[in-house]
Amino acid sequence: MSGSNPMVSVILPVFNGADFVAEAIDSVLNQTFKCFELIVVDDGSKDNSEGVMRKFTDNRIIYIKHKINRGVSAARNTGIKASKGKYIAFIDQDDIWMPEKIEKQIAVFESQKNNELGAVFTDLYIERGNNKKLISYNKKFDFSVVQAPSVAMIKRSTFDMVGVFDESFTSGREDDDLWIRMFIEWKLNFEVLKEALVIKREVNNATQKNFGYKTFLNMLLLSRKHHRLFGFKINEWVLDEYGSLDHFLDYLNKNKVSVVIFGAGGRGKMALNWLIKKRISCKFFVDNNKNKWGNSLAGIKIRPPSFITSQDVVFLESAWYVEIGRQLTKMNIKRFIFV
């Protein structure tokens, strides 16, 4: 048991997570490493999340509730402020940890040669319905593709140096901002455990709830904050030329502008469905994966990037948005947007 001096603080932000949060909590309580506290921060849920969480009586659980919804960054920061552990780990309400996750990350941290590490990551599985995809990182990974804070364990002293989550990011990209500060600005060392110890479940409603307007604004904020690192700006031109995302979408619809989606995967398909609801058609998908060229997604052809012209508006729908943004910039394609 953790007693009053847990080595690890696990922080679980919850907002309307009644359907899934019990499995996330169980996966933490079933860890082989026992010296931890679990800080559950209810970020003003309106469903039965509190009722579900109150059923757990393990004395390692600390329950904190925000009176109003303040966003995931604020929820995680509340947990960090209340935490006592030498190491801090995060798990999202939809995610599941393998039983050895904490034990294996602690072993990396506590090995003598790794005492200067700022963080330890693991690989993960992304689960969409009955499909499970392995996401494997390496020491050269791009911060933009770390697809879940649930894979990270971070030394407390790291937050003392780089700061906590930026609460301007209310529903996305807050983790990208943190990784940039940790590994690019402060150049902290990290390790990646080459084992998938997290399952990130992409539930339809949870995956799509922030798609569109919130994603647009959070990416705009991230780009403004780190555009020198990126080498380009994302979404700024939409506001400069059209004043708002709504006005831009109206322009695309009324003028039948040629629209291309870069990213022929799950997120690209979500973008297509979102555009269809806005009565905007997609000319074709683009992808860097040659094996997809000539195939179709949702009845629309997948083409190489060379098919994009300067007249096209490109919806950049990939986790590799920095790499692809730089690629489009080199191609002199300036009209790209992330939603």
C-alpha cells in the first residue's frame, strides 16, 4: 500500500466518463507496483461519473471535484498540485493500463544510468471498435505523434523546471505543448519502453466531441505559441482572410472550392464526415503511404501529394501534422488547415 508517501501519483481527469472510467480505475488498482496514489479529478461532470467513482473504496484513491468544467489541462494541474509522488503518471478516462506499466517505468527511472531522465514513455495500442493498432515510438519520435498522455510517466522535478499544463488549451494539444517545452526547449532526456503497456480506446463520441471548432482553436493556439519551431503557421490564415472558421466554411460551400484531405486514415474519414455535414465535398484524399495510392476511402480516391495544387484547400488530418505541414510548405502549398 502507498501509505502517506506514495512513490507514484497517478492522475485521472474525468468529464462525463461514467461509461468507461471504472475500467480505467481498475487498470490502475490492478498494477503490480503498489506504492501509488490515484488522484481522480472530476472536471464538473454532468453524468453519473461521481456515482461510478464513489463505488471504489481503495484508500489509495483521492477524489477531487471541480464545481464547473474547466478543461482537461486544469484538471491535470489540480491533480499535480495535490500529488505527493516522486513520479507522476497520467491516465485518461477511456484508457487502460497493462498491469506491469508502473513497475516497468519505475525500473527504468530507478536504474542508475537513467537517473537524469525527465520522462519515460511506452508504446501503446489504439483501439477503434474491434480493431487494434500498435503505435511504436523511438528515441527520435516527433512530439506531435505521442497520442496519449497515458503513456507518460514524468519526474516531479520536470514540472518544477518546465511548468505544468497550459490551461489555455482546454480540450486538446495541451500535451503537445508540454512535450515541446520538455524535450525541445529544455532538452530533457527521456526513454521509451518498447512494449505496448497502454490501450487508448477511441470511442466514437469521445473521439469526435472536440473535432472541428475546438480542434481548430487549440491548434491555432499551439501554432501561435511555437510557430518558430514548426516553421509555418497553422489556421492563422483562415482568420486573417475570413475572420472566423464559420465564414471560411461558408466560403468553401458557396464557391465550391477544391478541397483535399491529407491523411487517409481514421481521422481523415472523420474530417470527411464533418465536411459532408457542412455540405462541403472532398476532391480526393492524399497520403504519404504509397501502398494506399489508387485505393479508395469512403468511395474517394487516395492520391500522392504531388496531385495537390496551389488552388486546393488542404485539410491536414494526421498525427504527423508538423512533418506534413513542413512538406506542404516546401511544396509552396499555403492553404492548409487542421480541424
